[in-house]
Amino acid sequence: MGSTYKAVMESGFIVTVKRLKDARYPRLEEFKRHVDLIGRLRHPNLVPLRAYFQAKEERLLVYDYFPNGSLFSLIHGTRICGGGKPLHWTSCLKIAEDLATGLLYIHQNPGLTHGNLKSSNVLLGPDFESCLTDYGLTIFRDPDSVEDPGAATFFYRAPECRDIRKSSTQPADVYSFGVLLLELLTGKTPFQDLVQEHGSDIPRWVKSVREEETDSGDDPNSGNEASEGKLQALLNIAMACVAIAPDNRPAMREVLKMIRDVRAEAQVSSNSSDHSPGRWSDTVQSLPRDEHLSI
């Protein structure tokens, strides 16, 4: 859909500029109407759109700059191949709640979807909260253009929306959220259709990946019964989200409630120091900071 750049204004203020790939699609009136809609969205878990620029051969969107990097960088570091380490389940829960909250806010606007949810489109805010970016931009993609989204981006998409000519839907966003949750739990970028590859064995696959990390000396589970229970709860949520039939997927309001219920139970049932904010902050302090990212 375009490329993003870090830009420094004359005043010294730093912004992120997204250059859209299709400068002539849609028509100017539709472009302005939709940018106006996106620009009015304000939520702690969304990267705000601040301005836009329109010319004959150029369309630019201007967002706040987030120096703490992306969720992709948090999970995978500098590995271009997308093979990282699974996050601790408390971090998974925190990120999942942030993203579900932001996604629900988008879905509360009739007909609006994210349309391109993946770990590189989640940025870390000043307090290391997870914030969605690139939301609502699929309308700017020319359905007649030739696009090669890459294997990883392709398999975040719900099966019914993998044809570029198909419009994005809110149930499709829920599917992408489920894939992203599995990425958090495994540290693996979806380079294949996880549902087709593993089917009902996805929970077994996730647990085997996390057990490999435990055997290698990095324990993301902390090896107790309470941790196993929370991990299973997260897996259940992910599995509900990646249901093949769109009508079988929960709405984001239901997803958010399930996540908050798990977090609340975790806070009541555990006195572990893993719940302290310091663990989360310490995890993300050393993130690589990309200056340019092709989307």
C-alpha cells in the first residue's frame, strides 16, 4: 500500500510520513471523505493521523512518530525472516488487551475495519502501550493493481479476504487478530496458513514451540500450573478468532471481554513479580528502531 518514512519538520518536530502507492485511487472526493473519517479517530491504542497531502501524483499521510519501534521488532528483533522468541504470557495478555481495545474502537465506527493487521503495523507508545497503525487504508488500494503482499502478510488475512478484490470485513480483522495472537505466543511469523497446516492441532503446535524455548534455557511459561492455565486461555481465544467460517468468529467486544477476564483472574490468583510493570518495560528498552519500512 506504500512506504513509510521518518521526517523531521523545520521546527524539529518528528513525524512519520506514509506515501501511498496508488496516488490516483480512489477519486479525490472519496479520498478526502475517508481521510476525514480516519483523522477524527482518537484512542490511546491508535496511532493518530495528523494531516495529509494531496497532489496530482502524490498522496501522503502524516502520523505521530513512535520511537520505540514496532511489535514485530519486539518479537523478532532484527531477524528479517521473522523467527523470534515467544513472549511471556503476561506480556502476551497486556499486548492482546491493548490491541483488542483499539480494534474494538475501530469496529464501533460503522463499516470501518483495520484491514491490514499484522505485527509490523503495531507500534509501541511512550509508555510501551501497543498502538494500531495503518488502519482503514484498504480503501486506498486499487483493486485492479498487481500486488504481491508477501507470504507473511498474505497469511494474516482471513481466507475469504485473500483476493485483493474482496473488501475487508470486521470478522476478517478478528481472524488477523487471532493470527497475531499466535505470533505472540510462538514468536513465529505466519509464513503459511496456520489453520490449514495445523488445523485443530494448533494448540499442540504452540505448546511444542514454547517447550523448545524452555528446553533451550529461555522459559516463557515460568513452568507452573497457573501459567499453563493462562496460556491455554489465550490459545482458546486465538482458536476462536481463526475459525474458518466468519460467522463462527466472536466479535471484538467478546474477544476483549475474554482477554480482560483472563487478566483479572491472573492478577487475583498470582503474586508473581512477573506482573510488575518493570518486566514489560525492561523487555522493550533495547528495541531496534527502523528508520524506513516498506509496507
